[in-house]
Amino acid sequence: MNASRRVALVAGETSGDLLAGLLLKGLKGRWPDLSAVGIGGAAMAKQGFEAWWSSDKLAVRGYVEVLRHYREIAGIRTQLRERLLQERPDAFIGVDAPDFNLDLESSLRSAGVKTVHFICPSIWAWRPERVEKIRRSADHVLCIFPFEPELLARHEIAATYVGHPIASVIPLVPDRLAARRALGIEGEGPVVAILPGSRRSEVQYLARRFFDAAVLMRSRRPGLRFVVPAVPALREVIEAHSRDAGLQDVLIVQGRSHEVLAACDVTLIASGTATLEAALFKRPMVIAYNMHWLSWIIMRRKQLQPWVGLPNILSSDFVVPELLQDAATPAALAEATLAWLDSPQRVAALEERFTQLHHLLQRDTARLATDAIEKVLAG
């Protein structure tokens, strides 16, 4: 790759923006004059990324929810495809967001643009039919879990295990007291982190349940403190849900999810990438999810494993509770979250298990990914 190389990237939500930002930092560390364009967010912008659209535009989950925004999202993809085919970057890197990126990658690849997909779609968990689309779409797949390259090789898809970038960012031994000081949380006593998601649809279905659960928890333990990291675009919505639930003195901060996870004793958290981050912070958690009933029925039919949360999937066990759809009642959420605070031995065993997982996922991701991308460009 020479100084004039130009790549395009698409990251579809907050977690994808974070991963893409870490990847861009590695790429620009080796090739300082690299230019990058496409769809992204704040973490990518810090690396000099030129966003033609914000990643917030793609932050939609669930079949019904996607249908509501389909026309706008499809229009963005069409415009992006046409612009990339005109400007022809040296490579396109789709970061997660497989429903958006794989079709785009397929079109670009058929036109001669090199394509890389960063984060293997979870074909081992659900929607195994995606493997054929991956084979058509990606010249190479960058995998964040160690078992994925072998799985893809069975389908003649080139792939490289690069580790999970977040595992190199999060310290093996997080400093809880330093995080609390940074957030202005003073004194002793347990802190509960509430993470209702980074998408508007997630917050819509989960935030009130989480805050109602928090009210129940505080009624049983008046000294409990709650802290919520809010995506900037959703902060007002989250604050409104907190007020409507009657939750007093909750600390809502803009972003800063890593500090919040480091500071807490337990987290009530939406299923998604954040659950893996919580595991890397060695924090006990209760994973919850709720969505439109039709989206739920469709998803359940395509599910291949009994677990939904990444910590449980990677452990092949229910190491943390999952309360999904109708089971995610405020009372059940409160009960499961408080149970961690009463079980120090259970927490210690979980911390040991999560430490082993951290070591497994910790690799020099930027270097390994950059090496793989360079080989794709040279091929």
C-alpha cells in the first residue's frame, strides 16, 4: 500500500464505529497518508475519516424496525454504491452491519473493487444461509473469534483471526476506583450500570423496563446508585424514560460506557456487543432484550444456539442470566441483578472465567488486520 491509497468503510452503529476507529488507527499508523471515506461516526472521525453519512443512519435492529426505515437505508446504499464505483477506492471494508454491507460488497467486488468484511457474521449462532452471501461478497473476512476462520474455510472463504480490538483497549485489571472518581461517583456502596442499548429501537423497548427494575432495586436497597451511559443522540430519550419511571438521582453521562462498566459492580445490559465489553471489564451482568413481537418470532426461528449474549455464546454456557422478550419483566430484571450483589463467590468465579476469555481474544488486532488487508490489495 503506498501513500496515495484510498479506502472506503461503512460502520453501522456505535460499536461498529468504535471497531472501525481502532482499525483506522492501525492502518494510519502504518500508512499515515491513507485516506478513508464512507459511513462512520465519532471514533472514525478522530482518525481523519470523511463521513458521507453518519453511522446513526444505519443503527436499526429488528425486522419490523428495519422495514420502517428501509427506503431511506436502501437509498443511502444505492447512492454510496454509485459514488464508490465512480471514485473506485483501492479497497472497501465493511465493518459489521452485514445486512447493509454484504450486498454492497457483492456489487463492488463484481465491479473489481477489493472487499474485506470485518467481523464475521454470526453464522454459527443464527442465519447460516448467510455463508453463501459472504462467499460472494468478501475477498477476505477479518474474524474476531478464534473458531471462525476454520468454519469459513469449510466454505472456501479466506479469513484471518485478528482477535477482538476491544480486548486490547480494556485493561486486564480495570481500576474501579479510578473510574468512579472520573465519573464523580463518591463514597462506598454498590453501583449498578444500566445500558439499554445504542439504537433508538433498543431504547424504545428496553429503557423503561430497565428503569422500572432500578426503582424496584432501590426500594429493596436504598443505597444503590445507578449510572447510565447514553449515546448523545438518545440522551434526552433516556432521560425522559428515567423521569417517567420515577427514578431519582440516576447519573446519566454522555458516552463513556467503558468508564461506566469499569466503575460498576453489576450491569443490567441490552444484548449486543456491549455485553462482551462488560465481560472484558470482568463485571457480572444480566442480559436482556425485547423487540417487536414479529421480529422476535422471526429471530427465534433462525436461532441455532440456546444463548443470545456473547459472553454465554463464547463460554458455551449460561454464565450470566438472559431475560428475553416476555421474560424481561422489571421484577425479574431486578431480582437477577440484585442476586449478583449477594453472591461474592459466584462473582469471583465469573471474573476468573472472563479473564481467561480476555486472554483468548487479546491479539495485535491492528497489525494482523493491516497485514491481511495488504495481502488482499496485493492479490
